[in-house]
Amino acid sequence: MLNLVGRILLWIRGGSLKLLTLAGIILLVWGTVSPVGTLVWWLNEGAENLGLKKGSAKRALPGDRTAAAPLNKPINCYIVFLTGVGDFSANQLTPGEEYFLNQLEKAHPDCVTVRDVFPYSAANEGLGGRRLLAPLWRFAENADGWLGAADILIKIRNLWRFAISADDRYGPVYNQGIATAILDRMNAAHPIPPADQTPLKIILISTSGGTQVSMGAAHYLNQWLDPKILVVSVGGVFSGTDGFEAADRMYHLQGQGDWIEDIGNIVFPSRWPWTVGSPFHQAQRQGHYSVYSTGPHNHDGPQGYFGEAIAPASSTQLSDQTKYVDLTLQVVNQLPIWADSPTKHSDP
């Protein structure tokens, strides 16, 4: 199989048109078969195992609570981070993303960060796990030189999971799986307090396609835990239909050099200006959706939201050595989400 992949990559080396043609063919094939894995996962897990039967108690936890690793601090807030479509697994955070989350946890000691949810697998399994195509994904992840273009395969594969999350037919199943993974990893990071003990706040911070997945999962997290849910979209792409009824607020951060986050405005009809009755536009009118500029960010890379390059001095008031990730951190820390009580549905 790897020899075949190498020959294909040698063929597309000749020009971008060949690359685009191949990508289009792969997208069509993946679009046909990608929901199968989600449906197989659903059949293997079953609604009963996930605790999704009608009448399930709020804050029912998946799995064994004894596996959780308690921390020696009281918490009432979980910061759940969902990565972009270019990632290979939940354990592949960039140094900038790790720094960003470390600084948030340091600045907000009543919160704990959850960093090991892979938003492109309903089973929360990285691409190098027990998968038929795991050798292909590992090859694409580790390729270098001109073969480095193989990482487009990972992005195409994850883009289809993003599309499944936004699909009315398969999205409910897929998003329940992600919500279950979030709940499980929250409990592993710090035991979830009982419903009658501590009001709970969940801050879903996501980037790129992870924002659509976080919005899809918000409905089920609200159903199971009844928390205050706040969504922070860092250059995210989302459909405009999912999650707005469950999230108390959504804050969308956009960089001046990021054109990818504009894709959601184009491809999803619910975000078109004349679809005034969509959940997205209702959230805008009610003040539950806000847009913040972060500065000169690109979508990703050294000058992306979590990039470690030095930002232009004119774009920051911090110092001449401020990194792009520090600009993002500055905006996130100034959002009106940290001092709020976890009580739901407070006034804007």
C-alpha cells in the first residue's frame, strides 16, 4: 500500500492541477463511505451503554468514575479544547496550543483543562490506532520533503468528519459520540461534581473544524449535565444550526489574515444574510453570538492563532516580543466568561 501511495504522490508532484484532481476524487470516495465508521461505532456502543436512554439522570458519567485522577483543588469549570482538521490525534497539540492552555489554567485556577478529545473520531481514537488505514495515516503524518504533501490526506479525512457533524442525517450520532468522549475526559481530568453540589461551567475552545464539532456536542452535554456552556471559536468554521440552543454564549475570534474562517459564511445556508430565522441569526439578535478581532493572525502556522512567531509591534500593546499566541491569549482572557457565575442564562 505504501508503494502505491508513493507512486501517486510522485505523479501529483508535477503540478497543482493534478493535486487538486486527486483531492477531488478522494473527497468523493470518502464522502460515500465516511459515515459507515460512525454508524458501526454506534451499533457497537449502543444507546444503553452511552447512558442515552430517555429518563437518564443528569450528570450520569460514562465508564468507571474510579479511573478519574482527582486534583487537589476545587473546580467548577472545565476548559475543553478541540483541535483543527490537520491533526493526527488528540495527543498532537502544538507547543503554542500547549502554552495557550497552560496559561489559561494558570490564570483561572478554578478551571481544569481537557486536552485529549479528538474531534474527528466518534470513538475518540487517533488515526494511528486500531484502524484498517492506520499505516496510511502514519505514513502521511511522518512523510517529509516533497512527500510532505501527503498530509493533505489527513485533512481530507478529517474534513469529512467535520461534514458528518454538520449533516442532519449522521450528525446526531456522531455528535453524541464526541459529547461522550468529552464527558469521559472531563471526568478523567477531574471528577465531575455531583449535580446538587456545584454549578458547572464548560468552556469549549475550538479551532477550525473543531468548532462545528463542539457546537454539535453542546446539545448533548447540556442534556446530560445541565451546565453553563460557553463556546469560544478561534478561527472556527461552523454550520450555524447546531448548538445555539444549548450554548449560553458563543464568541467567535477572527484574525485579519484568516480567510478560512469565512468559509462557513459561504457554504452553510443557515449563515446567509437572508436566512433570518436560523439559529445563528437568532443568536446574533439575542446577543448570544459575538465576534472579536484578534489581530494579524493567519488561520494556522507560525503566524496563526497559536503561532510562536513574533507579532508586528504595531499590532500589540504587550511588548515588542509578543507572539501571535499571546495575542490570542490576551483576547480570550478578556472575554466575559471567567468572572461569571456558572449559573445558566445570565443577562448579556
